[in-house]
Amino acid sequence: MKISCVIPTKNRCHMTLEAIESVMRQQFFQVEIIVVDDGSTDATLAEVNTLFPDIITMRLHGVGPGRARNAGVAAATGDILMFLDSDDLWLGNHVQQLVNVLNRGFPVAYGVAQTRHEVFGVDFLIPENGAGTEGDCFNALLRWCFLVPSAMALKRETFQATGGFASLPCGEDWGFFLRLAAHFPFGFAGPEPITLRRLHPGSLCFLSDKRKLLDMISHMLTVVENEPRATRAHCNHFKMLYDWTAHNLAQWSSIQDWYLAMLQERLI
């Protein structure tokens, strides 16, 4: 078993170095690391190449996190693929916990991400309360995206069968996970966090352009419309969600705000 970790980054020099170090601290596993710089204007790529000369690096030009991950996968040589956003950190048991799930026969494994909201000073877990779903997760993912790329692993052939991530500025992971869940069972690593996810003013989850939310919902509607397992009711739900979001768009500054508003309105 060879494990590869793809780290997409842009203008996050210090955080990227911390992310790399968290991968290198994993016990019992040596992980191939691929850093994909998506058009940084700071010293991110130069610092990575200087401090970690054995790491595979590549430079793209503003293609977005989804296509950056896809490019990293194409350069990776591992049969097990993992991901780490450059502002997140793997905790010490990350790889072991996900490998344990894969060894139980699941083609996709995920765990809990402890999310630290550095603006509001609060922590929360993804999935909510650390309660994961195992097996057929398709219907659960139609409700909401309850995992993040930085806390999951999958076999290379599983990734290839799904076609990789879409090209979106945010929310590209939700559609990818839904397409995965339509064909493959997910295994859950348990309630203890395996990833530290950091929300900060430069995070993609903060809505500098609030139209990104509508683009994400439009993408999800397209995914659902093209998925044989989805029903007309599922499509209508995303159409309703688009209209409701467009009407209330000015109220939210982050995807987390939007999620909490949907919970309050019992839309998910």
C-alpha cells in the first residue's frame, strides 16, 4: 500500500509549511506529498522547494481547488489517495484511522474534522457532533455535505471511476462526494477528530463573492439531474434551495452561516 497526499495551495506560505509538517509527523506511514500551487504570488512554492526538496511540486495558474487536486492526483503514484487543504492540519492518528477503515473493505473512508473558527473563536465538528454515517451515504449527502476533503481517503481506482473534482471556486467537494456515494459505500473512522480545519478570513468558505453559493447550488442541481439514483423530488429540493438562497444571499458571510440558516428553516 502506497499513500499519496495532495495539497492544493495559493498564497498560504506559512500554513502550507505547517500542513506539510502535519503529514510528515504521521506515525507508521511514509506518505508521498504533492503540493499543487495554484498561482501564488507569494513565496509559497519557493519555500516548499527549499525546505522540503523531496516533495513533488507543481505550479498551475488559477484553476481552482478542484482541478488543482485532480492535477495532484495525476502526478501521484500511490494507490491510496488522501487530500489536505493548505490551511488544515492532519492530527497524529489521521492516516492510521483512515487506513483501518479501508482495510475493513470500504473503497472510501472518512473521519471527523474539528473545525476552528478563528474569526468567531468557536469550534465545531464535521460531521455534526462527530456522528458519521456508514455504508450507503447517497441520501445523507443529498441533504448536506457532511465530510471534507482533508478528512477522507479513497482508492485510486475509485477516484478515477468518479472522474475527480469539478472546477468551482467553492463547493466542488460536495458534488464529488455525491457522485462517489452513488456508486461506492463509505466507511467511517469514528467520533474522534483526525483533522484540524481552520476557518480564517482568507478561507474559501468565507464568501468574498456571495454568488459562489448560487454557482455551487447550480452545480449540485446538475449533478443530481444526471444521477439515476436521484428523484424528481431531489431535483426540486435543489431548485427551491437556489431560489431561497438567492432571496436571502445578503445575510451570510460564510458557508457556515448559510448552513445554520438552512437548519433553522428546516431546509436540510
